[in-house]
Amino acid sequence: MSHFLKKETNLDFLNFGRGGYGSISSVLNLVRIINFSSKDILNKKIPNPEKILFFFFEGNDLTENYQLFKSTEFIDAKTYFNFELKNFNNKSKNFTPEINFPIINYIQNLFERFLFIFKKIENFNDFQSYIIEIYDRIKGSPKSLIRNYSEIENIKKNKTTDNFILPQLESGFTLLNQDSIDLSLDIFYCSLDFLKTKFPQSQINIIYIPSLPSIYKFEKNINVWSNWAKKNNYENLIIDTETYNFNSNYVRNSLRYNLNKKKIEFLDLTSFLQDKNKKNLLHGPLEYHHFNNLGYQFISEIILRYIF
């Protein structure tokens, strides 16, 4: 998305998004990279941002916040955040060589990934299948990019009222109850308060990205990605559209109310994407857990219209 915004505004955009991150890791990573840049002897220091576009994805941001919290023994979001912040500050004091030579960290991660895969391979056929999958991914094969790879032919389908056929979808609303949704939001608010304190001169905009069940209208109950859910010890894998819409409205209203109190701009993309999808599929065909080129371009246009 950054390149769309850069092309239209001629401003510099740095993308700090990473897979598998919760709200705390997102804000601390921004601070970490800016701090590291001041110690980098090869590049210029990154200045504090003029604008911060903080995306909140309905599909997994709630679950990732809760899952990370659940792995600890804390009972409230504030104590948990302060603990993570203390760990971050302690680690930030140490100088590491990859600040100036990131290739060191890259090679280390590559080696660890190789060992992880090597341990899972039981015979030559497994190794051969893995090589073929990597090759398919490089080519952009639709099969290889759908996460439930081993059961691709058997996954349950979801049919929209516009006759789009979508695979099982990613969603936190089948996986979290009301209390855990509130806890996940509290973690997000703690992260946001830290961001405001750290960058008081920066304009912060929260951009809400709805998940597929909120964007498209489905004929029946919604099938959620079962492989993901089972790996995280959840059993409820189906949700009806009425319950899903209730939860989505609850989260968006909570964000709208609390961000207004904090005097932070909030851009909810839900209605824009719902209107756009009536004639266009904004996801796939390579994979359906992220937007396609049309989807990213459309979101960029909305951001330019309402934020810039």
C-alpha cells in the first residue's frame, strides 16, 4: 500500500507492519527501528514521523492480542503492557551488530528456518513435497498461497449473495467471547497511549480494516478457517452473520468512542469496502486472507481522500 500512497503524494512512507504481531509489538517495533537508525553508521537517522497510520485489522488483531496475553500470568492489560515495555527497554540498551549489518540477523533466521523444516522431514517424499511447495510459492501458484494447503480441495466454501465463492475465512469473532474482545481492545488502547506519549508531535490516524465476513454478504453461516482455530485449541468454527455483524459493530463503536475521547482520528473502511465489493472481488485469486491489487489500491484512495 505504501507505494500507492508514495506515488500520489510524493511523500516517504515506511511500512512497519509484520505478520503475527499484536498491538504492543507493533508500536514497540516502530520505536525500536527509529532508535536503531540513530546508531546506524551507514544510513541516516529516521526522523520522528509526521503522520502515523495505525491499521487495526478485524480479522486477527483481536486474537493476536488475546493469544499473547493468554500466554502470560497477568490479569489486566495495563500490567501486561508495562511488563512488555520494561522488557523492551532492557533489550534496547544492548548494542547488537545487526544494527549496522542486518544481513547477520537475516542469515541467522534463514538457518533457524532451515533447521525447523529439516526436523519435520521424515523421508525423501516429504523433502520433495516441500521443495515443490516453495517453487509453487515463488511462481505465485494459487494453491500454494492458501494457508490450509494440505486440505485445499476439501475446505468448506462460503457463497456471497453476489455469487462470489470464498474459502474459509479468518475471524476472531468465532474465537473470542465479549470479555476477551474487551481485553484485546484494552491492550490496543494501552499501546496507543504509549504511542501518543512517545510521538506527541505526530498525527496518529487509526484505520479500521474489516475482515471478509464484514465486507461481503453471505447466504448462510460463515465458515472460519478450521486449521487455524484447531491449532489454537478452539472448537467453535462457524458463526451466523447476525452475530458476526453485532460483534463487528461492537468493536467499531468501542474504537470510535474511545478514540474520540483520546482526540485521535478514526477512519472506518467497512462501509467503503462493502459498497466497492458489490461489483468487484477485493480478495484473491492467489489467496483470500489479504486484499488483492484492486483492494489495496482502493484503500489507498480512501486514505488519500480522508487523511491527506
